[in-house]
Amino acid sequence: MIKQIKGLHHVTSMAADAAENNRFFTQTLGLRRVKKTVNFDQPDVYHLYYGDEIGTPGSVMTYFPFGQMPRGRRGTGEVGTTEFAVPKGALPFWKERLGNHGVGGLSESSFLGENRLRFDGPDGDGFALVESETRDRTPWTGADVPEEAGILGFHGARFTLRDAAATGELLSFMGYQKDETVGDVTRYRIEGGNAADTVDVEELRGAKTAGQGAGSVHHIAFAVENRAAQLEVRKALMDTGYQVTPVIDRDYFWAIYFRTPGGVLFEVATNEPGFDRDEDTAQLGQALKLPDRYEANRAQIESLLPAIDG
């Protein structure tokens, strides 16, 4: 069994409009944009990172805003809901705030004793705010969201799958412990993790397969401390039969990827070196940062990217 995984590292999704995406996460949700860079494979597309003050692993939501992109189709084989943690008692604040900002899909519920507020992102993205213990996490307070209500980071994620068994076995192999099952949803939890430590697996046997597009999660990343731990995880996965990519330098972390039995793309990312490797903490997310191989084409790339606030 793998023991190096600490919980979630980041979640990466796709969007249509970059400016709308940036406004939603920085102004509506009150997160900090901690990095403004570009897609490694398509440098005329932003890669925007949002999180807490320093982009702590377990707090970072990232986006590829591709422009005129059709919306994704919800279904099985995807991360259906990305869950953010907020302090206990914060949901009334968020219900009013999201309603005032015209956010759709608002619905309250409870799961395993946790109060939840589900809502839609600008492209129909599935999100939930879950009241949680703070667990030594501090929200970004640079926006107009008070600290007592601010987003602490991720709570976890919910997968929607046609057959949950194989993915459940994989999560157990990755160090997650099977918790309770309520209806069609089973919770898995990492003990001693980074607080972004739950994965809920919802089995929907009769549902259609999801179609990727704007609002869809591209991949979900799990955190390990360093490159040595990552190599150990890679070997364990490959020894079990998974096809895992070589280690890829993503500038702010090192990454490996593999496809799960349920169809979700998993990444394992290092906590090092972090988002302050090329910017001071006070300036995170302000300047456009380019991978070295694109620096010579900065002027052309900047002319192709749409303007966003900040």
C-alpha cells in the first residue's frame, strides 16, 4: 500500500472565458490568484491558479480557459463535485453572497453530518462548500470575504462513476481508508493528511458517460512531499500495472499522471518547489510567468492572451 500521499494537491478544470473565470474565483469566492502562467502545450491559453495566500497544496484550483469552448456534459467517469472547506457556521453567509452574485444551482444538504452548499461555476462546474474544522488552515483575506467565512482550501472531491469498485480499490491502495456509505456514495479518507483529505465515490450505474468541455475537471492531483516520495509512488503504481507517465517538471511542482479504471485522470504532484520560486509572496499571481522555453516568444504570447483583471 502507498503511504506517501497526503491528500489533494490541486484540481485542474477547463473554462471558456478567462476574464469571467478570474472574476468568479477572485471576486465571488474570494480566493487569491497565486499564479498567472500558460498551458505548457498551448501557450496561447492561460493556466490560472487560485488558492490561499501562498497556494498551499490542498488549496489550489487551477484552470485552462480555452476561449470559445463548448460546455462539458455531466455524467460518469469524472470528478462531479469539487468541495471547498469553510469554517463552521459560514454557510448562511455564502448562501446570501452567492445568491447576490447571481450564482446558480444553490442547494443545501448534509452528508455524514457535514452541512453542504452546492453551487455551479460559470461554466456549469460542480462545486460545494462544506462546513469543516479549520485544522490550522487560514483563508486568504485579501478580498472582501471575512476570515470567519473564508475558504480554507479543499475539503475533498466527489467522483461520479458507473462502477465504483475498481476506483475504490485504487484509493485504498493509495492510502485512503474506506469510511461510511450512504445511499450510492462511499467516503474514503486519508488519515494524518493535509486536511484536503476526503474523496467521495458516487456510483451511478445507469447514467451516461461525461463529455469533457468547459466546466469539466481535466484532472485531480494528489500531494506528496517531495520527488523521492513521488518516485516511490510511481514505482508502486507501475508494479501494480498502471501506465504512469515519466516525471514532468511543471515549474511549481513535479508531476506524474495515470488514468484510473473509472476514467478520471489522476496526477501525483510534489509539494516542492512551490509558487514562490519565481515571485515574492506579496506579488504572487500578478505578472505573467512563462515556462523557459516560451520566454523568447513573450511578446507574441502576450498579444494572443485575453486581458484579465489584476
